[in-house]
Amino acid sequence: MAETIKIAIAGYGNLGRGVETAIAKNKDMQLCGVYSRRSPESLKTVFNETPVYSIDELINHRDKIDVLILCGGSKEDLPEQGPLYAEHFNTVDSFDTHARIPEYFSSVDAVAKANNRTALISAGWDPGVFSINRVMSEALLPDGETYTFWGEGLSQGHSDAVRRVEGVADGVQYTRPVESAIEKVRSGSRPELSTREKHERICYIVLKEGADQEAVRQTIVEMPHYFSDYNTEVNFMSAEELARDHKAMPHGGFVIRSGNTTDANAQIIEYRLKLDSNPEFTSSILVAYARAVYRMAKKGQFGAQTVFDVPPAMLSSRAPEELRALML
């Protein structure tokens, strides 16, 4: 009989709820607790039987947890929580600030190695699944160019970033690919495209009472790593309008490799995601990689890891012989 992997969730926003739902679809996993900064009594979980604890109790429960899934934001939560919890747990997170991944990896790696823990970072769909497709397509078509387009959809990380701007009561951010840029890439012409030429960012913001609208706008459009390299549109609206028109969290995107095997033969590789729920899909990825982390830790593969370090078979609940018979 297969072992049951005991999973805990740190943080209970949209991502934490998605992880709770995803665990229920994996028969080899058991959710042993949600840990939140909010009072346990105030949390309404997806399933009534889900145990809820204060985040202050988490480290005391470490012997009951095989893998801890970190569901905080990349801007402020994970840079602190990643190294902190890698001392005590095997972890998985979806850190998605691309420019800061090398330094984040190093900070988590040092702690995880020192404490014989396995900590997989940046396991979402980008970074994550899209990253794998970029590596694969480049390896298969070394003579070529890779292009990534995101959207149209709501970005969790960027929405979290705008909500942390002083004067913002609530807000969301959408990424929209520039259609003409996608068509140029699909044509096989290998265009040189700047960041600004590939995507637009659209924000919908609810201001706090008395907040300076222009100051908020400027802070958003000038934010490094998030908005400064893009044409960014900032719209202001009421809380009622935001709740009515922006409750859904769709997303998606493309990874396209345009290359040649000979001068005469052009080849295009395209991988696409179309998601009704960005957080639910990201959560499903985190849960699959939690299985891999559990297996890697049992083999003594300690330290920080990325999706590049995980063989696909480690993600699957199927036995190797079953994979060979059904999937190969």
C-alpha cells in the first residue's frame, strides 16, 4: 500500500484554498492543517473538516508534516518565509519574481542544506511549467528563438504587488499580450521584441479614503520588476465595481520556439495554457511538486531545487511500470 504524504498549508488566500481543493483530488495525500496569520476561528475553509491553526503553532507541529506548501506572496512573504521554514520543513513555493530567483534560491538553499531539508522554489506555471517548456524547446531546436506571452489574464503576483502600494484598498492586475507580436512570432520570422512590445498591463484599483490618486498611479507604473518595463494602464473604481466585474481569476499564455533544422525547414513549437482559475491551476502544480519533494527528501536530495531538477515520474502518483505501459 502506498504511503500517505502529510501536507500542510502556510497561508490561506486564493492559493491556499486552491491547494486545499487540489489535495482532495490526490489519494496519496492527506491535509494535516492550514496555518494562517488570521485567527483560526475567522477562517472558513473549503472543507469543514480541514484543521486550522495559528501560524505561531507551525514549527511545533513539524514532526507531523512531510511537506509544507507556502502560499504567501512573492513580494514580501516568501523572501522571509522561504528561508525561515526551510530550516524546519521540506517545502514547496511559487516564488514568481523572475529577476530575483537566483538570490532567492541561494537564500533558501543555504538553510535547506544545513538542515537536511528539500525546498523546491518557483513551482507555478511561470516560472515553473513554462520554464520547462523553454528549456525543452531550446534543447530540441538549438537554432532558434524562444518567446513567452502571458495572458490575457489576472496575475496573482502582480495583483498582490499593487495591493501593497500605499493608498490602495484593493486591486487587481491583468496582463494582455500584444496580438501583432504573437502573429509575428508564429510567422517564423524571429522578430526582436522588447518587453514593452510584447505585453500590456492593466490595473483596476480601489483607493483608500483620502489617498492621492496620481501618487498611487506613479508608484504602480514605476515599480521595478513588475510594471516599469511595460505600457501600464491604471484605472480607478469603487469596491463594488471591483467585486462585480473582477471576481474571476482567468489566465493563460504561450511559449513559442521558432527555429530551423535546416535553412529550408522552419519548425515551430507552441505550448499553450488557457485557465479559468489561475490560483487553482497553480495550486495543482504545487501539490504535484509536493509529491516530488517528499520523494526527493526520502532519497537525501537536500537543498533548494527547481522544476529543472525533478524528473516527470516523480510528479506522478502512478508506479513506474504503469507510466511505461500507459504514458510512454
